[in-house]
Amino acid sequence: MNALEKLFIRIVQRVNINLRELEFDAKPYVWDLIPKEQMKKFYAFYGISPDHPLNLQFKNSGLAGSYFLGQCRVTNSLLYKTDVRGDELKKKGDRFQYNNLTIPVSKDEEIVIEDSAFVKTLIHNYSHDPETLEKFFIKDTISTHYANIHGSPSDGCFLGPFSTVDLTTMRDCVIGTFSYIQAGEISHLNIDPGTVWVRSPGSFNFLYRYPIDQLNTYIYFKAGIQPQGKFIDFVEDRKEAFQRIFDLVNIDPVPVPDSSSLDRYAVIKPKTEIGENVLISQRAYLQNSTLGKGANAQENCFIINSKLEGNNVTAHGAKIIESDLGKNVFVGFNSFLRGRPECRLKIGRESIIMPHTIIDISKPLTIPAGQLVWGLITDEKDLETNSISINSMSKIDNRLTKGNMFFEGSGKSFVSAFQDRIQHILEANGAFFNCTKKKGHQKGQQKELQKGHAQKNQNMSINTIQPYPRGKLEGLYPTISIKP
Amino acid sequence: MNALEKLFIRIVQRVNINLRELEFDAKPYVWDLIPKEQMKKFYAFYGISPDHPLNLQFKNSGLAGSYFLGQCRVTNSLLYKTDVRGDELKKKGDRFQYNNLTIPVSKDEEIVIEDSAFVKTLIHNYSHDPETLEKFFIKDTISTHYANIHGSPSDGCFLGPFSTVDLTTMRDCVIGTFSYIQAGEISHLNIDPGTVWVRSPGSFNFLYRYPIDQLNTYIYFKAGIQPQGKFIDFVEDRKEAFQRIFDLVNIDPVPVPDSSSLDRYAVIKPKTEIGENVLISQRAYLQNSTLGKGANAQENCFIINSKLEGNNVTAHGAKIIESDLGKNVFVGFNSFLRGRPECRLKIGRESIIMPHTIIDISKPLTIPAGQLVWGLITDEKDLETNSISINSMSKIDNRLTKGNMFFEGSGKSFVSAFQDRIQHILEANGAFFNCTKKKGHQKGQQKELQKGHAQKNQNMSINTIQPYPRGKLEGLYPTISIKP
């Protein structure tokens, strides 16, 4: 057994110890998921630019195919084709607001990954836990295909495929396949597959559960098998297009406006049009689509034969096929929106497609403007059950049950929480960047220009690193530290 | 002025201060040599394998196109397409023999580069200075195209194009274009172009000077111009072939025997045959040639339309064209051996072509076996003047003058010094590796197999690093540390 296998066994043991109360054994789920032979074949990479913080440290870890940006420390861990973006972390001197408390941040925040293993996982944002402002920790945690760990410190957890934990601190939890959790703080929970849970303690609680049989056709996972279903088929079918961009040192650049950025590890197929202030992240896939001003296409998203009018958020892992989206439409994490050439999906402006929504139609479908949409939708009838106008939602102040969805609390708070966040995402991504500087502007006024990722990620240097190719450390990377 | 230009000015100033007694101003020589615009375009790279020491540290430096292996610290320096191979350094616990003194090495040796600038320079081997066993330092030094700094600590020096300093500690010296210096310890010398000087104090002294007019047609350099002449034309003509290997992440491997290694950044053109125990280093160029068992092709060498029978050393920067070399022929640093299709150059077995030899013929020429050869040779007559049989040389015990060459001291010592060293180079490169393990061999007996670079450099991981692409640090690299 080589050092990489020993390390993997050690990680599995640590996760199992944490999850002993739930009687969960991670080993049969993941033993074949991390392809130990391939861990030595793929290079990892990291970005450098003057607009990003830089502090990367790797120790006794395998990093095959993974991408790093910003500030991140990785120790005793295995990362397979995983993206770690420490570019939205808090800085020393920032002030963190929690209810009526203003807490100063005492040092630059870091993402600290220890004793963990990830497969094709996205790690992004910053720790939203006021208890751990300077350290976005992820330890003793295993995460599987296309999971998102977003602003969520984690200790002793297991995440199923296509699951998302968002702005939530979790300890000793199992997050089921395709579940979305945004719940503040959770511990010792075993979340069923297909759960969509958005909670703000004391304010609101939103809960939806996918019909499990139908979910299984999209994504199914159990011990001893690889994840399978339509989601996996969909990404596997497009895998080859990524091969080319990883094989070349320099790829022919696709022209984008000066105010936009296109990551060198994104796939852009003809005929794609990219507007101003657009961010296209690594591992995004665009084909025959139009992205209007201020739209963004985040990691692992796919936008195919579609038109996005502008200021659209396509969150990590979202897929948009044969669809027309009005301005300011938000599509949340890992959502799967599939229109067909003969029956397109149309979504009116300012609608919110909640994270982990599946819209898969065989007749044309139009979602009106200003609608809140969740769950599984295959036709008009499902849409009626699994959506509500944002206006009506704002008026709920007690509870609401629709189909598999249960809501209690303040609809107004729920809607504002979403809207504020969408506004923040657009800002952070540079959607509102204004490049026409007025004369006489002073340094302090530069901020008005609202530079975001779309502008900061331009012309980034991408560096590659590789593991020991042979010997007892085969597949592991040397100790590497990169600072400004 | 950006940080890179400021750094360059600072380096030039430091070199000039050291060379003030020689009234040497490095600035007009080098200001345009380091292409400041290109410093941000090229990536640098380093090798990782279980068979090499690993300790690389880069700080406030530009590294465009440079390659690193082993142990090396670079601070406040500009390295352009330079190779630093810290893979032959001394280890803690080694014992260094100097005359009748045995000095223990107290810690792992490092190559320490500070406040220096190099263009296409090769840095290799270990400090041969008993005063500085653990630190192969190169500080306040500027080195130009295809110079070699080989086992030679340097403080406050300037090296002209195609010059070599070998096993020599130098302080405050200018080394002229195409000069070769192997002289123990030198200081405050301004060495004329085309000087070949091999000295072992108390034992022998060999001195040859190129006729300057003829040398100038091969390589000419003065303040304010780029180096020019046949050497430059020769390498420029073959530049494009290297482009491709730097543009691809993975190149189609050329098959080599299990006991040989071919660097991923070497150019191999058809129809090249590579025997067993052969080492081909990065930036070597092979075309339509045969390398017999145990031959090696070191950095920046070119072997074209030639046949090398086996155990041949082709040292850093040597060029062999349209030639047939018998077994154990040694071709020293930066030598230029040009036969023609209609008049090949033949060199008999065990001949020693001294470093910085130019053989450029327009009629067939045969050098007999066991000959020692130096200087400029264009025909039979030159060969007679600029060579002697090794046997005869061994019998010299006073002095010898032949053409532009002057020798005094013990010919026997001179010849053994060369022969011992050639033997050592072949050993270090793995020419004598024996892969047939006998049964019952114990661990201690592994050494008999004589693994060298040819075996250790197989399947090395090559990692790339890039500089800041924009901003005030444009062209400079972040602080990077890589350890096991």
C-alpha cells in the first residue's frame, strides 16, 4: 500500500469516527470514487493576479486536477478535480455583522482543509459562522461528485453527489444526494437525498423533498457503485471537450469585451456571444448561447443553446439548456433546466429559480416574471404546484404548504434574503462595473466603479503543479507554499 | 518603471560596484539582453521525482522560461531561460576531500542565487570550493547567452556569451566571450574573449587563445548589440522546434529503453536512435542521430546527422553535426563540431575534445583515437597544431608550446584529471548502470547497479509556474517554496 492509499484510509477512518453516532461507514461509498491510479496523472493548478490575495500551502496531499485561487491551506487531504476559491475571504480589519454585533476580523481569513477527501467538489465563499471568522475550516470531511461547500465550515461530514451546503456550519452530518442545506448551524443530522432546506432561525423555514423515485432517475448513489443517472450522463457526454483545454499550455483566446473575463479552463463552443461585465469561471461550458451584460457562468455550469438577457446568475453547477432567460433571472446551485429544441423553456425577468431545482419539459413552458420556483417541474401542472409569485410569497407571514413544500415564518424575510444575496453576487462578480471614469475622480471614488471577479480575473496567470510520479510518495504532492 | 525594471537596475548597480576596479559597466551590455516584455510571457518549470533532493525557494525574482531541479534558492534575481540543476549537490554527512584534508559536509548543500541576472545560462554541479562546501553561491553576477556556471561559486562577476566557468571560485571578474576557465580560484581578472585556461596550481597550466578575428565570425559581442555570429545563427535556426514542446502540456513520448531517460523538454527529430543508459537533458536537440549505450546529451547541446558509438559525453552546449564519434569520445562544453554531408568529421575512440573547441571543416577530417584536441581547427594542418596524442601529452613534464597553446607542468596529471572526470561524468549520468539484479543481493549491494541521471530522471513530474501578469509586480513571481 503506498502513501496515498494509507492517507485515504486514514481520512475515511476519521470521517467514520465522527459519524459513528449515525452508524455511517464512508468507505464503501468512496473507496472507488477517488481514482487512485489517476491521482498521479493529472496536474493541479492555481491562479495568480495582482487583484487576488495569495497564500497557498499544500502538505502531504494529493491534488489531481484541482484548482486553487486566493488563500488556502491543504494538509493530509485528497482533492480530485476540486475547485477551491479563496478569493472572497474576509480580510484583517473587516467588520463582520451578526445581528446587532459588529465583530472585527483579526487576521486574513484562510480556507483550511485537513484530513479530508473531495471528488469534483466546489469550495467557495467565506465562513459565515461568527464563531470562526478567520478560519473557514473543512476537516475530517468527505465530499463526492459535484457537491458544493459554500461558505460552510465542516467538521466530520459526508456529502453525497450534487449536494450543496450553503452558509451553514456543520458537524458530524451526512448530507444526502442532491440535497441543498442553508440552515445556519447543524450537527448530527442525516439528511435524506433530495432535501431542499432553507432556514433562518427565528425568521423562516423552507423545506422541500424530491419524490425519491423520480430523483433517482436524475441522480442515484449507494454504497459500492459510482453515482449514476441523467446528471452523470449529461456531464460525461461533455467530458471530452474539457480534455483539450487541459492538454494545451496556451489555448487560442475567445475574444470577450474588456470588462469581462473568460477563464482559460472554460469550454466555449460556437456560436457563443459574451456581453460586457460577464464572468465565466473555470470548468464552465458554454455552447451556442448568448450571455447579456452582467451575466455570470460559474464553475461546473453548462449553458447550451440558450439566451440570458443580462445580470443573470448561473450558480455553481447549474445547467441551462434550450432556454430563454429574461434579465436578472437567478438560477441556483446545481439546478438542471432542460428545455428541448422544439419546446423551449422561457423564464421571465427577475424570477428566482431556487438552488437544486429540476425543470425537465417535453412541452414548451413559460415561467412568468417575478416567480419563485423550486423542486421538480416537468409541466404546467408541476409549475403551478412548485412555484409562487415573489409578490405573493412576500405576503406570507405564517405558513404555506404547496405539494412537497412546507414553509413557515416570514415570506418577506425569505424573499429579501434571496434578493439581497442575488444583488451581492452580481456585485461581487462585477456585473455593475462602470468603466467610464469621470475626470477629477479621486482615489477613494474608484470604488464606485465596482470592480468584481469579471474584471479581476482577467489575464490571470495559471500555474500547474504535479505529484511525485513514482516511489513511495507516488500521487502525493511535495510541500508547496506560495505567497505574494 | 515597474518592479522588474527596478530590480534589474539594482542588479546591474551591484555588479558594477564589484567590477569598479576593472572599470566595467555591465549596463550597455545587458540592458536589452533580458527582454523585459517577455519576462511576463514565459512560464518557468521544475522537476519532481523520488530520486532527487527537493528544496526550491523563489523570492522577488523573474524566472521566465527557466528550469529548476534539486535544491536552489533564488532571491532578487532575474533568470531568463536559464537552467539550474541542483541535483549533484553535496549532502549532509558527505566527506569532501581536499588534498590530504577530509572535511565533513555539515548540511545539505544549496545553490543560492542572489541579486543576479542570467540569460540562457546553465548552472550545474556543486561548489568545488573547500571554503564554501554547503553553499554554492552566485551573487551580484550577470551572465549572458549560453554561458555555463559549473561548480563555480561567483561573487560580483560578468560572463560573456558562450563562456564557461568550471570548478572555479571567482570574485570580481569579467569572463570574455567564449572563454573557458577552470582555474581553482580567481579574482579581479578581466579575461579576454576566446581564452581557454585550465590550471591546477602546483601541478599544470594549460592556456590557449583563439585568434580573435576568426572567433568573431563565430561569436561576437560588444556593448549595445545582441551577441551575433555563426553560433547565434545556428541556435536561432532551430528555435522554432522548441516552441512546440513548450506549448503542449503532454507531448507524444518518443520511446527509449527502460534504462535511459529523455527529458520532456528535449527536441527529438527523426530518425534518432537512443541506446541503453542514455541521458537526454532538457533543451537538448537531436536529429537523425544515433546515441549508443551510455552516451549522454546534456542541456543546450545539439546532435545532428551524427553517430555516437557509446559512452560519449556531449557536455552542456556542445554541438555535433555530421560527425562519427567512436566509443568514449568526450566533447567538452560549448564545443562546435561541424562536419558537412560531403565531408564528415570522424573522431576515434577515447579522444578528448577539450571544452570550447571549434572544428569546422570543408574537407573530410579524421581525428585518430586517443587524441587530445583544442582550439580552432578547420583542416588537417590546424589539427596537427591543435592536438596531441594523449600518450605523448602524458609524457610532458615541463612545458609545451603548440600554435596558440602554452602548457607547463605535468602532462600526466593534466591527462588524468580529464580522464578521471570523464569517468565520473559517465558514472553520474548512469552510463554504467546494470539492470540485471542478481538474486540474493542485499540492500547495500544496490549501489553496484550504479544508477545515475539516465535512470533517476525517468518519469519526472514537471511543474510550471508563472509571474504576475499585470500590476506593479508584473513579470515577477510570487514567493514560492517547494519541499518534500
